[in-house]
Amino acid sequence: MKKEHAVWTAISEQTHKTLSEISAKTGMTMTKIVKQILFINPPKEIVEEYRFTTKKSRRMVIKMSDLEFEKVEKMAQQHKISISRFIRNVVYSYLLEKGLA
């Protein structure tokens, strides 16, 4: 039986604003945009989001299938960071690469 995982991540206010703008333009939810970045259009290089502070962060939950969760968990382990931090850094790196960050 397939299980759905709810993965929480915290992102910076600027990243949240950019994802909201992309969402408004495309009609896709922010969660779908993040999943598309993670699984379809990952950035070439992953960098740390230097703007992130816990105090001013925005939280979001991403629902994933078993297979998606296993992929993200494996990638995060390869980078030796938590899943939440991995997702935050991948999204930031993608936006930076596209000139949106």
C-alpha cells in the first residue's frame, strides 16, 4: 500500500514570495512547483540559502509518495543535511540559477 509522507520545510520570506509569484503566473500550487524543481528541473549546483533565518521563515508542507520521499531522503543523505534543509537549498539554488532569487 502506498503511503503519503508530509515533509515540512522552512523557507525564507523572499523564496516564499517568489514561489507565490510563480504560482500566480502558472496556476500551479507552490507544493507542485517545489516537487517539479526537486524531481524534474533540479539545479545544476546546490548552494546554501544565505538569507534564511528561522525567525523570519515561512513554513510549508510537501506531500510525497513513498518513492518521492525515498528519493529526497537519499539525496539529502548524500549532502549530509536534513531533508528540510535540502529542499530549501534546492529551491533557492533553482531560483538563483534562473535569476529569480
